[in-house]
Amino acid sequence: MTNHKIIFYCVIVLIAINMFSSCKDNVVIPGGPISAYDMVYMPGAARTPDTVTIKMADSIQNVVYGAYYGGYDYPAHDINVEFEVSTSLVDTFNLKHGTKYAVLPEGTYTLDHTTAIIPKGNVSTDPLHISINPFGKLIKATNYLLPVSISKTDADVKLNDKMKTTYYLIKAL
């Protein structure tokens, strides 16, 4: 073997060793450790508003909501999550977006659960449902807004404040 070949093979081995040794769990990115990005959020919050069309019928229609865990790894323990309807946010939403949506009236909807768990090793709660019955209470061709927020998580888990509320735009047709 010539010296050039030996040097070439040594360089290849060193590159391979460097690649495999750089794969570690304690990843640090600019601004802090990657664990700083572990947060709970509502995926529907990315769609502002999240439009749902319901039929004006005397029947219950369901809208799905839930919480997710985003980060570098799976949660090491169960994460308790609490939800609430935040009707006070409708005015803020309308002001910010130049809209005039009405609040979805109480008595037309119920959250099936206001608490849920993101189980250890999973990234989301089970799908939860908002049950809506528009019959006799909503006005046809009117748009209503229903903000559903994560109000609380376990103390050691961050809540993504920018994605803690899903604004459901309920279109009654």
C-alpha cells in the first residue's frame, strides 16, 4: 500500500469515528439545551381560526381537540393537562384580526373532558370532543368563535403560550 492510500483510509476512519461519536442525547443548540424546547401545545392553534362547518340540525356534532407534547424526546412521565373555554378571548381575537365573530352561546356546546393525560412515552392526549348541538340556538349563516385553551399542565412541563389556544370558527349552515 502506498502512503497516499494509507492516509486516505485513515481520514475515512477518522470521519466515521467523528460522525458516530457526535450522536449523543445531550444535544445543545444555540440559546440553550434542546430540552428548553420540550412543550405542550394544541395543534389546532396553528390554524387561526380553525374553521368547522356544522349543519343546522337537531343532532350533536363533534369537533376534536387535544394536547400534544413537542420536543426532542418522548415524555418521561405522564403529563396532566387541563382545558377551559376562554370566551373572554373572543373580543381580543376580533380586535386583532378585524373581525366581528360572536361567541358560541353557552348551552350549545360541551367539552367532553376538561382534563386529559399525555401518557409517558406518547406525544398526545387521546382525541377529545366538543359536542355541539346548534338546533334552535344558533342563527343560520352566522359565524361563531369558540376559544379552547390549555389552562394548566404539570409544573415541570412548559406550555407553549403561542399555541395554547385553538380558536374554533363555527360556521352554522
